[in-house]
Amino acid sequence: MVDYSFTNIVPKESLRRVQLNTLEILASVLSKTAGPRGSNTQLIHGQRSNEYTKDGHNVLSEIRFYRPLENAIQTEMKEVTRYIVKTVGDGTTSAVLLSNEIFKSMCEAEADMSAYNQLILTVKASAQVGAGEVFFLVPAPGLHLSEVHPYR
């Protein structure tokens, strides 16, 4: 096993945990403001007056993460909500909640199918290798051809 502890490299498993946890935190906080029956959130600004809002983008912008990965994920979500505010005007909370659910589903599919085995077709090759038949692992559409490996 490779030790990444003295690098700026984050192993995939650790990254997925941080991504899932951060999105879950954001969705949990913003879900309380969702819809017509959602509650207002008080944003305390220190020197200026407090603000009460149900706007997902405003609430998301005031949340603070102090570690770089979590902060980067939040920044990406702020960009998503900023675009929604600019083009649609509403729906920022829904975008964060949907992003969380979609990402969770993608991670579950990745774990269940081990990423490259989403679509496995066994194809009998016309050529014989030794005494056995040749089988090919065919990845899901969108994966690179180099990820197709002869399977014996």
C-alpha cells in the first residue's frame, strides 16, 4: 500500500468520503430552507446587521469549511448556485440537494460495479489462446478503449 501522508495526493477512497460528507453537510443545512414551508436562516455578519434568508445561494456562501478539500467542494457548489441565480433566479437549494443525491447514487454505482465493470459482455473470440477461450471485458459507454482488457 502506498503512503500518501507526506504528499498533496488524496487517494480516491479518501476523496470520495470527503466529497460525500461535504455534500451531505451542505444538503442537510440547505434542506431546512427548501420549499414554501422551509424556515429562514439567520446569517450573522458581525459588524453589520443580521440577515434572514431562505435563499440557498446566500446560505451556502456563508458556510465556512477550514480544510482545502471541503472548501473546494463548497466553491464548486457556489459556482453552480451562482449560475442558477444568474440564469434562472431561483432553485439554488434544489440544485444542491439534487447534486448530493446524484453524487451519492454515482458513488453507489461505482462501488457496486467497481467502476469499469458496469457492463460486462463475454465474447467468444475466434482465436484460441492456449487451451482456453479469450473473453473481453467491455466497459460502459464513455470509458476509454485502453480500459478494455483481454480476460482469460
